[in-house]
Amino acid sequence: MDNFYSLRLPVLFFKLSDQYKQYLDPKELEEIDDGSGGDDNWIVCSICQNKLTKNKEKIEINGSHHHQCTNPHGLSFHIRCFQKVQHIKNMGNPSANFSWFSGYKWTIVICHQCHVHLGWKFQSDSHHFYGLINDRLIEENDNR
């Protein structure tokens, strides 16, 4: 089964479901995502469809929009980085403990509508961004 996931199949012929994206390298995910959606497409909460951000707010941190991160408890998250996010709530105070991004403190962010954990706000003295959990996001097509 491991060999199946290591194949480099052309992604132009199918849309890769989120459950299989976890087996790809984050750089490969960028290649898939870069051509898939328009900049004005909304990215919404997968639970309640609350509008969170748009594709045009995607940013690269440390050279990548996608990151695979593991916390001290061994839980792994595939996160995507965005400059601006709306309709979220920060939970708690910023912490530098176990930050995945050097020089940044993190705060948990949840959906203001359904209260699902969406990811983290990362902030330094001069910059901030959001790392949202990919599995908790859906891209909404503008043509709906």
C-alpha cells in the first residue's frame, strides 16, 4: 500500500480528495492548489460554511503556503497560511511555547459561528498570519 501513495501520478486528470492529500509532500500540495481556484473564491469552515478568507489571502511563510506540523502531544496538522481571516475568535493569550515558526507566538483560533478549532494566529513584534487546518476548510466556488 505504501508504494501506491509514493507514485507521482499526474494531478491534472483528477481532483485529489482531502483524505489522500495527507500522504503528499506540502510542496506537491502547492502545485495542486495553485491552479485549482480563483483568487476571489471563498474559503469556508467545513462544519458551518462560515466565510473565513479568500484564496487571494494565501501567503508563504518560510517558503511555503502549506506546512505539516506536529505538536508536543504527537498530533499532526496540515496547515495553510493566510494573511487575513475573518469571523474567528482568538482563544487564550499568545504563547511562544513550542511555536512552529521561530520568532512567532501562537494563539488558538476557532470559528465564531460553530466554535470548531480552525487553527492558530501567529504573531511576532512586526507581523502576523493565520495557520488554518486544511481539513477544516472548504473552497467555495464563486459560480454557485
